[in-house]
Amino acid sequence: MEKENLLTEYIGSWVLAIGANINAAASTPSPFLTDEQLQEINLVGFELQALGFAIQVDAQSELNLESGGNAIA
């Protein structure tokens, strides 16, 4: 795999992980935030996860099961 694609795949993985952590934080009840605010934060987390998957798929130059699974997710 080329260095450029590897770096792009790493960035996609980090964006995905950040989105997952935001989802986890938004799923935790908070006395300081309303339910609507938590839902909006949760949506941001889902969007970051989708962006991370898209970046990973874009970085994969060959067709294999991994790239197909990321494209579906």
C-alpha cells in the first residue's frame, strides 16, 4: 500500500474513533444537557463515523472484502 493511502486510512480511522467516542459521551445521561442537545451531539458522532468510513474506502485502491465491507457500512 502506498504511503499516501496509508496516511489517509489512518486519518479515516481516527475520525471514525472520534465519532464513536462522541456517540458514547452523548449516550451518557447528563444533568447539564437536555435530551435534544444530547441527540444533536449523537448525530454529530454518527456523521463523523460515516465520514471516517468514507475516508477509509477512498484510501483503498484495490477491491477486496475489506473495502466492500467499509463501503456497505
